[in-house]
Amino acid sequence: MNLDELARALHAYKTVDVSRFQRSARVLQSIWREEQGYEAGEHSGDPLGSRLPMPEAQEQLINFITPAIRDLVRSEVLGEAAEGKLYGKPRIFNDLLSSQPLCFNLFGELTCDLDLASSVVSALTAGRFERVVSIEFEVSPGRRDPRYLNDRSAFDVFLRCEDASQLPCFVGIEVKYHENLLGPAGDHKPRYDAVAEQMGCFPDDRSRLMSSPLQQIWRDHLLAGITRIQDRYADGLFVTLYPAGNRHVSGALAEYRKQLMNQDGLGTWTLEEFVAALRRYSSAPWIDAFEDRYLAFDKIDRKLDAAD
């Protein structure tokens, strides 16, 4: 048996998966769903292994890995805290590949353990940010606000921090998992050029930044830059957090870095690096659960070996 045959056996073969990593990620989520004893959801009337059944997925919040995270989701996504935020529904409940539930599964427990969050962020930034003060989800400083980007851009996760001098700082995070960044670029706004000029780290010719797959990274970077300027943060960092095996994302980030004259405001963390930092400071069971859910690709190899 090969990977494609395993994907078909798990109702997880989709032509939209254009890389081995994407197919593997869908297969891994399908394996995890079966291990948890959940039925497959549906897409266009057919079973889809990487999807959970509705309405159970929303009623029981089975896309989330701990009771504490499910409580947080009830407040942040289903409660009053969701007002003004753009959560993709029903995907956040039933899509096992969606990056929005991944954000909660990775950062949800950390909202109640800011000491651990601080240790991890300090390690990943070489001490640039010493303390995490709060963790928020789907944060925009002002949707369609002309003082910022005048669009709907938001950070998946927003860490309010302090540096060693206790000055206010932030890390704005964009999380990717299965995504390949190959979609068409959005409309360009003159405001993007104005913010780029203020930030001072982009070349005069920004045509490459305006096109796919770099534009989404650029817009998020611009959002971090104007947030730092308008909200008078002492420091700010835009981070893309993604699995090491996602070559579409790593390749786009490498190309993006080549466009910059100054990379001080840009960071890239892999999920594997983040989990390794968590393990350095904690042995909490939820870390194992997260890694098992999103990064245990060896499960695929074991299934393939067992089928031969």
C-alpha cells in the first residue's frame, strides 16, 4: 500500500492536496479521528475522513483536545467574546485540518499558564520578549480602520508581551497547517504602500510582494508594523507558525525574506520547534495530545508498513 491508497481507504484522498505533506496531513487527521472513535463527516454527500460529523462536532466541541480548551472555545467562539471576530463556521468545529482549532489546541492551555508561555516565547525569541501578559485569538487592531490597513486582516493569535525593561511589546502570529498559500492574491490597496513606506523594510519595487504566494504574508507583516506604530508598542514581531514539512509555506517564507531590507520585525517558528520548547519547560499531558494530533506522522509509516 502507498500513501494514495491509504488516503482512499480512509476517505481522505482529495485532489486539492497538491503535495505529499498536504496528503499526509489529511491522512494523519483521519487516523486521529478514527483513534478517537468519531465517525467521518461529509463533503458534498460523501464521507470525508478529515472532517467531523455535524451537529455533534459543534455540540461536543470534539475538534478540541482538552476540557479547558473546550471551555475557552465556548467563551471565545460561541459566547459574547466572539463579537467582532471572524471565526470560520462550521469549519472551526468540523474541519480537522483547519488552522483555527489548531490555534486553540496549541495556545488554549497557555492562556491559563502564562509562565510557561513566557518561557517558550523568551526561548524562541532569544530573550527579546521576556514575559507574556495575555494571549488572544483572532485579533485585529481595527477591521477596515483607515488608521491601520483598512481591510479585514487579523492575527490568528496575539501575544501581549513585555521586554526585559517591562516595556509593552507583542507577537502577532499567523498559523498555517495544511495550507499551501497558492490561492489568488487579494486586491491591492494604496494603504498597503503607505504602511510599507512607514515601516522602511521593503524595496521600492514591491510587485512581487503583491502577488501570490507572498501577498498574505506581506499583509500580515504590514498589520504587525502598523500595529506597533499606531499603538506605540516598544517592539513587535510578526511570526508565521507552521509544520516543518509544509514546503509550500517554508518556501514562500524564504522567498519573502529575500524581499526585505530589514528582517527585525519578522519571525518564523515551526510547530516542532514550539513543541520542543514547551517540552523543555513542561510535561503537561496536553502537549503530548497536541503532538499526537498534529505532528505524529510516523503513524502513517506504521500503517503503510503494516499493510505490506
